[in-house]
Amino acid sequence: MWPLVAATFFMVSGGTYGTEDIIHGAGYGRGILILLLTPLLWSLPTAFMIGELSSALPFEGGYYAWVRRAMGNFWGFQEAWLSLVASIFDMAIYPTLFVAYLTRMFPWFQANNRGWWVALGVVVVCALLNIAGVKVVSLTSLWLFLALSAPFVAVVLLAPFKFGALANAVTKPTTSTVDILGGLLICMWNYMGWDNASTIATEVERPQRTYPRAMLVAVGIVAVSYVLPFAAMWMTGLKPTAWETGSWADIAGLLGGPLLRVGVVLGGMISGFGMFNALVMSYSRLPLAMAQDGMLPGIFGKLHKKSRAPWVAIVALAIGWAMCLGLGFARLVTLDILLYGASLLLEFAALAVLRLREPKLPRPFRVPGGLLGAFALGIPPMLLLGFSVIRSEHESVLGMSSFAFGMILMAAGFVAYFVNHALKPQGWTVQGQKTEPAA
């Protein structure tokens, strides 16, 4: 269970990094309240939904397989399309985060596109680790989790000894323009991705038992990793305006000196690497499952002879992600939440439809509250997604609002399905046998 918890941690969180703008936009009190309420309204319902569906249908491809079984090929294809398109914006963030913290320690990497080459190196190394297999990735995630947590344990332990000492601290001027609504969206981004672990169900031991437990444990660990460091820093009197993305390094230096600053910088690099590494494992299973279903060319179903990893899918996706390195953080988050939210809506719909269509399907873990509970579970996350729609009207991409751009990308999924169907009405030739669910 614990390697799955660690892999889920990186698919969702990657530690406290990337949460700084929440405090900048909302202040300590409201920021911590947002960090506490968001998992209850956003993460916990998603974890319950995943717990039921992954225990009932532990298939390769996870959420894609659930939606396809509940609502057919068309909506299954849309689920995969939305997830993969969202990944283009999501996956560009993590190698960039790695480089952002690397340059805090070695400014030499800022010049002459050296940072871009380092980010590309992260993509290549993570692709190779994933080709080596799920066990390598999950165990790597466990050790990376322990390594990046150590500096923040030090922050929590040291802060009480600096009570009020940083009230007049001189910090680097921030350029953040995030307000409280922007802070909420960044919080939602930091708490999303729970369904990503479902795509490797056939490679998890006893998935019916392991998934529900791992999801609930991971929700608690992620919430604690966000709240405790900020609660500790609140005690020091440091102004909320000192925070912005990447500022943990300098603030840790004020609290614990150069050694803690270096530890946080290394942790930031580990966070970016670990999140990208774990998400490669998740996203690469979508083309594999679609190829096994005949919805993509069979070449995407090719597995590595030793590790059984979908190496063609990994290489193809890595090339796409490498082409998107270096995009803007706030715009990426807005688009990512908008597209991810649409895919999440389909997953909650699949939960309700399967309860109606297959009431006798064995469900080792069930969402409490019966049929009403299954229908009501998705309401809080969908209400929160309304904030992303509001914000997306104020962000622009290619001369249009992020909302309009997101709608075009969603509509492109409809076009892609019908083109795919027109080219191969009976489905693409399936190479090899579909992977059986894990025992």
C-alpha cells in the first residue's frame, strides 16, 4: 500500500511547493481555512468515488475504462482525450519547477537556455524510469517522498523558536498578483489528480483492498503536508505578502540558515522530478488501454519485454510534453483545472450510471449513503469547478479567453473521435491480448 500512497502523493501533491500563492492571495487564516476545506469538498468525494470504482473495476486505464463501461465508447474516448489534453498543460509545470529551484542554488542555469535543457533531461530520465516498470517508479516515489518531507519537518520544528521574530524581516519583493479566488484555484490544483493512480490498477496487488485505503491515507498526508508548514510560519509573524511561487527557499533561509535553504531547494527539485515521474506512469496507461480496446492503433499497446511497460506510449507522450516546456504557471493552472474538471464530471457520472445499470456489480468498497449518496457525491466538486469557469473568462490564450480556448479543445475531442471512427469503423487492429485485471 505505501508505495501506492507515495505514488499517489506525487500524482496529486509533491509536497508544499506550489502552494505559496494561496497565502499571498488569502492571508494565513483564510489560506489555511481554504487548505482545510478544499480536501473535504474536492478531494474526499473524489477519493470515495475512486475507491468504489477502482475496487469494482480494477482495469488498465482506470477512469477511461470506468467511463467507457458506464457510457460507451464515445464518452470513454472523451474521458481519455480530456485527460491527455489536460496533461499537456499539467506536465509542463513540473520540469519547470525543477529548474526554478535549481536556479535558486545555481543561477548559471538561467542563461543561454540551459534551464530548458535541464527540463528536457528530467523528461528523458523519467521516461526511462517508467520504461523500467511500475515497481521502480513507485519505490522511487516512496524514497523521494521521505527526502522532500525532511526540510518541512525542520520548518515545523524550528518555527516555534522564532515566535514573532520575522515580523519585520526583509524579504525579496514579490511579483505575485494572485487574489483570494486565484488562491482557491491554485489550492484546487494542488489537491487534484486522485484518479491518476487508477490507471495502473492491473499492476497493483489486491487493488480491491489497496486502493480505497491508499486514497484515504493519501488525502490525510497531503492535507497535513500543506497546512502544518504554513501554520508554523504564521507563528513567526512573517507577512503574507512575502509569499509567492518559489519563495519557500528564501523563507527557509530566514528561519534556519543556509543549510535549511539548501534542503528546501533540493526538496523543490525532488518535488518537480517526483511529480513528473509518477504522472508519466499514470498518463501512459491511457493510450495502452485504448489500443487494447481497438480505439487507437495497436502500436500504442506494445509492451517492454521485461518490465511490461507501454514504452511506445511513454515515448510518444514524452515528445509531446517536451514540446510544451516553459509555459506560464497561472494560465496553465486555469486550463488544467477546466479540462480536468470536465473529465472528473464524467467519472462522477460513471459512478451514478453504474449504480443504476449494474446494481449487482461486486463493490468491495461502496460510497456510503446508497444510491442518493452516489448521486450527491459529485455536487461539491462541481460547485468548486464553477470558480475555474469564472476565472478562465479573465485569462487569455492566443487572443481569446481561456474558457473559449478550453471549449475548443473539448470540441476537438468530438472531432477526433468521429475522424477516428471514420478511418476505422470496426476499430483498429488490436495487437496482443488485453491485460487482465490484477487478482
